[in-house]
Amino acid sequence: MTQRKRSRSIRNAAIVGVSTALLGVTAPVTASAAGGSAPEALTWSACEGTGLDPRQECATLDVPMDYADPDGPRVEMAVSRIPAEKPDVRRGTLLLIAGGPGGSSLNDPSGKGQKLPEEVRDAYDLVGFAPRGLAPSTPVDCGLEYGDLATSKLRPWPAPDGSVDGNLVTARRMAEACARNGGELINHLSTANEARDIDRLRAALGERRISAWGVSYGTYVGAVYGQLFPHRTDRIVLDSVDNPDPARVNRAWLAAHEQGVEDTFPHFAAWASKPGNPDRVARRAADVRPLFLRLAARLDREPIPWPGANPEELNGNVLRQTMLETFASPSRYPTLARLMRAAEQGTVPPAPEAPPAAVLQNVTAVGAGTLCNDVAWPSSPGVYEKGVAESRAKYPLTAGMPRNAMLCAAWPTVPREAPVRITDRGPSNVLLVQNERDVNTPLAGAALMREALGRRAVMVTVNSTGHDAYLANGNACGDAAVSRFLATGQRPDADAYCR
């Protein structure tokens, strides 16, 4: 790939920071099997593109496509770095691991990395990467139909009556497209392989051990890396933490949205009913929930045309999907409030701007391959019919989506290895930071990761709302705890609460 094409892909990939959340068996590949020929030292060059720190450098690393055949076909992994600002106090490398699956940290050394306090930037090279399959690394593409790229289609929202039949038809169509167009690489997308790629990167950087800041899905990547390569880890921060349930893995993350919405909705309702708020939707917080449910039900029955959107209508599931997206940060609350107010009046706001179709195709394919290769999903319609019915009764705000069938229900291959089980075996060098109200990675799931890691970890729970805690939607107390750990290695003596 030429540098010009690479920089163009970097710019496009930056449009989508996280995944759209699509969220015969071979012998497991062990950590020791992740070898093959030793990786060559990286050749760094200036990164082209706009908005990047001029210090950021770019390189590519060849990694095995199949770690069971480490000397076989290779794929490219795009990486970037900004060297430590004070070489004389440099400690090592801090790897920035994005969410997703389907997110990239390639531009993060220039972006969120510059929010790190000076003492952290002084001590670490900040390194980002585009995971396997995600441009400008060697890309995959499922060639999905345009309508299947709609966010409200990628999330498995049931029909208004709760039927999952349409979702299963969509799952089969999308899975067949991925099998037809995804090439051999899509069969080798997995969290375990991403962790192995990270260890190849560590070796290419010349580091004996590596530190990391993983966010959202990146917390699972970081935990899997720490499980496969425990003694190659230095200081590990897991921020907005995924449930590591080895039986369900990604299914547990999807299911978590029902509780995440319940945890977050009261905070939104208080904001959306506050006097003086120009986007106020109700006079009392208690009125916001029934208003939302009435609007969603009405839009289920009577969608409003929405030219330029995908789909080109505002229906109940589009409203529900907007709720999920806006609950990721209180700064996004106005988007949902304005859509609710428009729907009340029978109108729509301007259609939201979508990333280029090629970017969506790539991000969706990476998400699909990872989610479906990490763990086997049930194929029986009855499993989803039962789960959706139970979820709709208990959690009406999410209408059964969190227990429904994604394209993984029709994935044509079985996982090549069992999911990695996170345990307490390894060094005690992990700090978890978790907001109390998080729609995507709820506190309940983070507590399960904390339990799995045992003595290896300490968790700081932050009295805040939104996804991504450290230096984003958390608070000063939580930020200080993480910064102190990265800069000095000092963690709280026990789990702590940041009020």
C-alpha cells in the first residue's frame, strides 16, 4: 500500500471511532505458537494527512494471517507512534487500544494521547494501530447491501410486534455476503489473534514488556493479551470494561445494553426535564420515560419519511438506536431530545451525516468477523424468540434487541478456538476504571471482569455517566487515579469509589 493510499485510509477510518457494533474446529493456538520468524524492526516515516501531530510517525508490520501457520501468508498491520517527550526518563511504550471491534487507535497518539498528563507523555512512546482487517491494515469487506449498513439494521432490533423472523433473514443474507466476499482473512479475525498481533508489535518495537490503555472492547483485548502473555505486560489500564464471560463473550456485551439503558435513562430524564434547558422535552423527569415509550410505539405504527437517512424513515427502532448512541455521552443528549421533539410534531431534523460507504463496509466486516469468530452463537430461532420476549417484558426501552439474533446466528463457520478465559493468574498490574452509569459497558459487567482478574486488579468506580471514563466522561478523581498509576505504578490499595 502506498503512503498516499495509507493516509487516505487513515482519514476515512478516523470517521468511525468505534464499531457499528455488530456487534471443522482446529486446535487452539497457544501463546507460544504465535511465533514464526521474528518480526523485523519497524521502519518509521512521516504520516501524511491533516490534523495529525507532526511528531507522529507511521509504519507497517507484517503478521501471520493464521497463527497456526506462522510462516504462511502474511497481512499488514498499520501502526503509529509519538516518541516519549523526555527520552532520559522514558519508561517504555503505552499502547492505545481502541474499542469496537472495528475501531482504530491509529490516530490516537495525535488525538486522545495528547490529553494524557505531561508526566505520562514524558515517560512513554504513545503507539496506536489499526487492527487486522481494518484499513489501512490489510482490509476486509463483506460487500453488504446498502440498507444493511444502517445502524438500526446492524443492531438486531426486532419487528414492532417482537418477531425475530426478519432479523434471521437479515442475518443469513449478511453472513452469506461475508462468506462470499470476505476472503480468507475474515476467517482469521478474532480477539485472540489481535492479542497475538500486539505481541508481534511489542517485539518489533524492541520492548520486553508493554503498557496499555484499552477502552471498551479494547478492555477485552487488553485482558486477553494479559492472559496469553502475562509476563510481557507492564502497566495495564482497562477503561469502560467489558464482561469477560467465556461462555457468551460478545453475546454478553449485546445483552448488557438493556441494563446499560436502565442505568442511564434516569440521568437523561433529569437533564431532559430541567427548567431552562432549550431541549427540554417534559416538565418532570418522571414524564420522560413514558413519553419516549409512546413516541417509539407511535413511530412503530406510523414512521415518518426521512429523506437522505438510512433507512429513509424515522421509525421506532431508529429512535431507540438514537437513544443508544446518545447515551454514550451526556454531551450527545440534545440529539435524542431534538429527535423526540421533532417526532412529537410529526417532523424530522436534517438527515444525519453518514461515513463513506466504503468505511462502513470495512468497519462492519471487521466487527462481524471478530464477533462471530470469537464464540459460537445459537442458530435456533427459538433461543432468540424466548430471549427477546423476556427482554421486552422486563426492559421495554430496548424492545428485545439485546437478546436478539445478529448475523453471527447464521455464520457459516465455527470458531477455530475456544474463547480465552480471563483468570487471576499473572502479575498484579491491572487498573480498571469504570463509570457507574455506562450504556455500552455497564458497571455490572465491569464487576465480573474485576472478579475474574482477582488479585491482579484494582477497580476505581466513578460516579459519572457515559461511556469512556478516563479523560472523557469520568471525573477528576478517577482521572487522577489512572494518571498516577501510569506515571508511577501506584494504584489504590483496594477498590475505590470516586464520588
